[in-house]
Amino acid sequence: MKIVDSHCHINFEPLAEDIPGLIARAAENDVQSMLCVAVTLEEFPEVLALAESHPNIHASVGVHPNVTDGEDPSVDRLVELGQHGEVVAIGETGLDYFRSEGDLRWQQERFERHIEAARQLAKPLIIHTREAAQDTLAILKAQHAEEPGGVIHCFTEDWDFAKQALDLDFYISFSGILTFKSAQQIQEAAKKVPMERILVETDSPYLAPVPFRGKTNQPAYTRHVAEFLAELRGINVEEVAATTTDNFYRLFRQARLKQAA
């Protein structure tokens, strides 16, 4: 059985302190590959170095919507960095109205630049959205994000949002939040999203699934997300693992090329 953690931040502390141990624990839980997602350009070299030195780690490039310090990238800058062979996606990017206040047009413009870079590179987008559902969908539609496609990561919206994202040829990724008792809306959506459009993730070191809730998350725990999703849908975990892994490599084409190399 092979599971892919489609979104993690293993360059963050405390995970970065023991990458060999992290990889070993992941493998013990059938998590064979992971996508380490950049949130600033300043940390991008760390993310890239992990991907360059480990065949089972992939990288993205992007600036998180809440980041206000550091470089705010142009389209050209994102395209320049995104051309690297280890970079399989652009992001994470999107909108977050929970942590940011005031006039957020700057956040929307950054989002639009990421979409344009993804279009130019023909690499998929990794989308973060929080308390900005309608604006997120509106920008994805207006900027023709269906061309590169991508994934709504750490899904926390409802089925109506999921349907609209699916119509834009996006995938839906479920994190440890899916296992929380309070996540009934997310669980209902997880029952309805076609299996061929689902990914699983940890978003580690955050949002550890039950039974590790409140502790430091790690890629090994992707298995618990997969097991919960299997129970939710009434199928076996092997089917969830196989399908979500196939989905990951179909979406992130550059990762598939690396795996085949």
C-alpha cells in the first residue's frame, strides 16, 4: 500500500530537526511520498533542498495569502522559480480573510499573479481559502484557473463549494480536520466528492488527526486521514490509498516524472 501526503511543511520546526526519522516513520505507515509546500520565497530554498536531496519529497513555490513580510512575488519571479524541475506546483496561494483585515485587494492581486504564473508554467495550483469562499471561486473562474487546474487543500467548506471547485477541474484534499467530531459539513462533502478527485494530506506540523489531535502533526499521520475517509465512504483503506495516490500523480505531473526517473 502506498499513500501520498499531498501537503506538508516539513521544513518547519520541529519536523525539520529530524528529516530521516520523519521519512522512516512515514514509510512505516505506508506514506511513501510527500509534497513540501512553500509559504514564503525566503524559505523556498529550504523546501527545494529537501526535494533535491530526497526522491520521495516534492516541492512547490508560492507565498501564502497571510504573509506580509518578505518578497511579494511578481508573475515573472514565480515563473522563474517555478521552472525548476523539482517544483511540481504553484502555491500555496489563495485568500484568507480570517487572519487579515482591512482592504484585502493586495491579497487578491497576489492570488491572481500566482494563477497567471501557473497558467504560464502549466503547473497546478495549491489553493488555501479561509472565510473567503465566494471570492476564491470568483477569482479562480475569472482568471481561468481551470487551465492549470489544482487542488483545494485542507478542505473546510461545504458540498456546494466542492461542486463548484470540481467544475473548475480542481481536486479536493482532506486533512486531519476530517477526523474531528465537529467536522460534519466536511465529512458530508467527503462522502460526495468523486474518489477520482480526492487527495489526502496532513498540513503538518499543524492539524494532527484523531487520535493525535493537539500534538505535532507529521506525514506518517496521513494514514489516519486515509483510514477515516475509507470508513466514512464504506470502502477499504487500500482502495483509498491506491486511488488518492493515482490522483496525486495525475494532478502533479512533474512529480510523476520524478517518480518514473
